[in-house]
Amino acid sequence: MKLAIWSVTRGAGEVAIDIGEKLGGDIYTLKKFQFKNTIQIENFNAELENKFHSYDGHIFIMATGIVVRKIAPLIKSKDIDPAVLVIDEGKNFVISLLSGHIGGANDLTYRIANSCSLLPIITTSSDVTGKIAIDTLAQKLNCEMESLKKAKELTALIVDNKRVDILLPQNVKFNKSDEADGIVIVSNKKNINVMRLYPKNLIIGIGCKRGTQKSEIRKALNEVMEKYNLAYESIKKFSTVDIKADEEGLIEFVRELDKELEIISRDKILSIENMFVGSEFVKKQIGVSCVSEPCALLASNRDGKFLEQKFIYNGITISIYEEKFGDE
């Protein structure tokens, strides 16, 4: 978790340095105080505005009211805003202010409280009542939520002591639930709040000709994803060979999906390429006989299976590796 620790007074700067030594992160202090080993700034407002969405979390050593006013114009949505915490200059309390669940502010608050002997202040209803929110559940399971609106509605039911079931048929193991094409709910209720969580466990290995357009990559991936009835939300990352690290169409496509592109070296591919059926022509061109399959495997945790070994479309090869999920 990439952290920024902010202070605007001498006393707060000393606290920030102490917190930073325990947690790591970038420590921001005002230049006039000349603190060593910190990022010394002239203008707190301008620096915060510029860096707010560059960090996973922000810790402010100052009054809560100041922080609320400063971050108000910068926050966008709970699914993208960073965690925001406040610690008083007297080192008594650590407050989870923003993005408690998805942003990880609540977990970070407890972590700081334990390591720095502070009193944690958590105000999210599900936490203070000892219940789990849907967005927290999704985070713990490393899943992507179908809808923030549905997550809010279902969490409200949980907080209101209503019953919310995670449905698993008795004769079906948890690790097989993602293979179902449908779920039957037996109930006499007219209205039932239902949502789904997408496990992020698909690794997409890609090889392509030089100059392949992102539109062609999109068509190829759409076709193979539809073939296996797979959701884009479950894509954990893409991977390709190092010689394609500057392939503009692929880079643009992955960036549009807001996914990670892991670059695999040819040396690593050479170490396992005998596991796959390769091409001598490809080997003469780039030094390895295959790309998509070894890239998918090497970018995974290697605990799973291939759903698609090698899907070929207009000079593009795609392999899909499915990591095991849950208790598989």
C-alpha cells in the first residue's frame, strides 16, 4: 500500500516522521521546518491536489475539520478514492475517515493503532456492529463487485439484522460455484436483493504480430471470452513476451481495461517452452517457439488450469489460465 503522511506544523511533522518510520511511506512536511528525510513542500493545498490520487492511502496529522475541507473537492467515488486517515498531533487517536472498506482505511487504522499504541476510531456501521459489509467481503475474497449500489443495499440489510445468504448448494463445493451457468433461489419472497462477485483469477497470455491494432485484439479476446462464457471483470492480468513490451495496440487495449500487463522475459519462456507445442518459425523470429501459453502460465500462481491453450485469430494468439479460487 503506497502511503503519504502529511503535516503542516512542527509538532505534526515530528509525529509524521515517527509514523513513517513504523509504516514506511512518503512523509510531507513544510519546507520552513527543515525536517530531514522528508519531502519538503511550500504549498500544502497544491501538493495535495496534485498527489491525492497517486497514493493508495493518506495519513493526515492534523484536525479532522481541516482534512474534510481539503479533500472534499478531490474525492470522486468509493471504488476509486484512496484511504484517508487522521491522527491528532497529541498521538491519542487514529481515525478512519474515508474509503474504510474498499480503500482499506479501516484495516490500516487497526494496523496503526496496534503499532503506535493509538485508539482506533471506526464509524462504519457494519464494523461497529461486528458485521461484514459486502464490499469488505469482496475485498477479502479478491473479487470485483457487480454493483456498488447493490453492495450498499445488501450491506444495509446485514446491518439491519436481515438475513443475507451466500448461496452454495449442499452437493456443490465452493470451488465449483464459478462453473455454474445459473443459480436457482427457492423463496416465497417477492423481492430479493441479489448481486454477484467476480473472482479475479483469469490470466490472459497474448502473442501478436507487430503493429496489431487494439481493435483486432479486442475482437479476438471477445470471441474467446464468449466461447467460454467468461466475464471481463474476472481478468486478473494480461501477459506477453518482452519483445512485445512496446506493442502499442496491446498496451492501449490493456490500459483501456485498467488491467496489469506483465512482461515475461524470453529466458523464462525458454525454461518451460518444452511443455507446449511451439513453432520453429516463431523461434527463428523472436528466439522462443511459443508466447501466449508460457506467458499465461508464468504470470499466474501456477495453481490452476488452462481453459484455452491457444486461441488463434488473425495473427493473434490468446491463452487463458484459470487460477484456483477459494478452497479449491
